[in-house]
Amino acid sequence: MVRHPGFIRHLGPEEALGVIIWSPGFDSIRNGHPEPLTGAMPHFLDWLYGHGWDVYYMAREGTTQISDRKEHAAAIRRAVRGLARAGYAKIVLGGQSAGGTYQMIAASEDLGLHAIMLFASGPTTGDDSFDDLLANSIAERFVVTHFSEDTTIGTREEARIRGLLEAKARPALLIHEPEGQVGHGAAFQSAFARSFGDCLLKFLDPEGKPASLRTCQ
């Protein structure tokens, strides 16, 4: 876990609303894990960061093979526990694509998470399914985002995701195929931040009491 250059200043556990641990996806250019100090960060994290959330970047070592998923998840758990010991009361896991897969596996243990946020998250290979991993994830709140024309993870039915979230009986935010925002990496774009930054901020607000299942209007 490192301080990404774009999020180097931290308010600390006494002043921040909470802390977000961001887990990136697979880097197709590097054909592996992203470079931890130069990896791309989604614009919406800037919005959350600018409104009181501290942000850490989950740097990964090892391979991207299915066999290493548990090790990556174990590293996330260690990061969560370390931040909890440091005094952060509200800890959020956020992940893109494969990063979301690792976050869900980590959250299969009760870590006392405030929320887990999944953006175009897998897995696309192996015995684990998105449905099973989401169903087994433990957090107080959930954000699930999926985009149309995502050729990496394909199509996901809104009704199925909605059913999974409703079964969890926890506050949940579903952003499904928003108009004009397409492709696997759409959450990284400034257009997504402009459209949904405020909605995410309100949903994560530790003082707020979001509905059991809502969408951004």
C-alpha cells in the first residue's frame, strides 16, 4: 500500500471522513500489475479526496494468475487492519476490474468495512463468479457500477445485480450502463466524475443514511 503521487497529502484519521484503499485493474500495456507510482487513477477519486477522504493505492507484487488472488486479497486485509489500528473509523475498498475482484475476495472476511465500491469488476476467468464474490462480500454499504460496451467483462443484467444487492439488505448504490459512458474504463473519465461524483460522496457520507438500494439521479 503506497501514497500515490496524486493523493500524497493526507488529513489523517482525526480529520478525514475516512480512507479509501484503491485497487487497480490489470495493465494491458505492462501486461501485468500497474506501476504503483504512475498508475492511472479515476477522476472521481479526486472528487472524494478533495472532499475529505484520504486515498491510498494498493500496489501489488506477484503474478496476475488466479492462483495469486488469495495472496493479493490477504495484502488488502493487512492494509485494512493497519489503517484501522492507525485510527481510521471508516474504511472503504474501491476497485476497478481485477482490482475489484481482489477487493471482493478480501471482503469475504468481516473487516468492519464502511463500504466496498466496484467499477467494471471481474472476474472473467476461474471458478469464482462475480455473483458469488459479491454475495459473499461483507460491508456496510455497496457501490456497483457497470458500463455498456464493456468488452472485457461483457454484459451484466441489471435485474440480477439488483437482486444480489437487495439480498444483502444493506444500503447499496447501483450505477448500471449510464447513458453516454461506455467501455471497460469509463469510470476513469472526467465525465463519470462530473455525473456521479456528488452522488458517490453523498452515498459514502458517514453521517448519511442512504436507502437500501438507490440509483444516482
